Amino acid sequence: MNTLVLEHLARLLEYPDRETVPLAEALLSDLRADPARAAVADALTPFVVEARGMAPAVLEEAYSRSFDLSPVCVPYVSVHLFGEESFHRARLMTALAARWEELGLDLGAELPDHLALVLRGGARLSPDEWRELLRLGVLPALVVMQAQIARAKTPYRHVIDAALISASIDADLTLEAAQKLPLPMQRLKHPMEVAHA
């Protein structure tokens, strides 16, 4: 688990500012220096190239189109796992909020399952706890997010790709194995289990 990579990816998944491109460049440099993260660097490189060529307002518009206003890809992990209106989603958000508070993570105005907060929180978890969270929910959600955003012509699709690859590494899984993890609702043996979970 590389906490610096998690923190930087989290920052790239927040609304961009004048530090976004320099931060992405610094992250790319760090990733290239780590042979274990070469695939993450390869995934992030197109984001850096595209973002460098954009005016700040254009990058802001790309972020909003990707994650904010009528988004191509909702940045909330629990939506991808359970849908927007779900008891299970509420339970997960409550648990994440409590855990992030225990770890001293400032949620600001964001929901606790925003991917940027989840990555930032992951940087504060033990490697075992992070691996479990990745396998149970974050990786399946990232796979769904990747499929949704891949269709869009947004540089942020590359950040999602990099996050998925990095999370796979942290979970000790190949990318192919991570892409086959079931969504939580698929793990249930019978529809009635939803009512009793």
C-alpha cells in the first residue's frame, strides 16, 4: 500500500484547481520510480498529457461533466454497489463516516463514500483493513465506474483507470481478478437475504 499514491489519486478526484496538473505530474514521476506501480503510471500518463493542454476552465468543465452535473460517472462508491436509494447504501455510508471520523479524516461537505475520501481514508487504514475494503466494495465499484467513464471523452477516465490498477495492486490481485470481483448484491444467495442483512 502506497499512502502517497492514494492521497494524490484522491486529490486528482476532487474539483481541479491550479495545483491539479503539477500534482499529477509529481505523482506520475513518483509512479515511474516504483517498478511495482508502472502500470499505474501508464494509465495516468494520458491524463497528464491531456490536462497539460487544457485551460483551467476546460479542465474544470471536464471534471464537472465527469463527476458533478449530470455526471457520466457518479463518484460515490455506494451508488455503484447498492443503487442510489438503498438501506445497504445508508449502512455503508454510516459505517464509513464513523471510520473516517475515528481516523481524523475531514469530510468537509462531501459524502463519506466519495471516491476521493475513500482513497484518502484508505491511506490511513492498516494494509489488511484497506485490502478488505478494496475487495468487498471499492474494487467492484471502480470496475463499474471505469465502464461508465470509458465511454466519455474526458481526461478523468485515465484517473479512474489509474485508481483501479493501484487498488488492484493494494488488494494483492491482478487487474483481471479485480475485474471479476462480484458486487455485494451479487454475493447474496437469495433475494430474501437482502431483507435480513
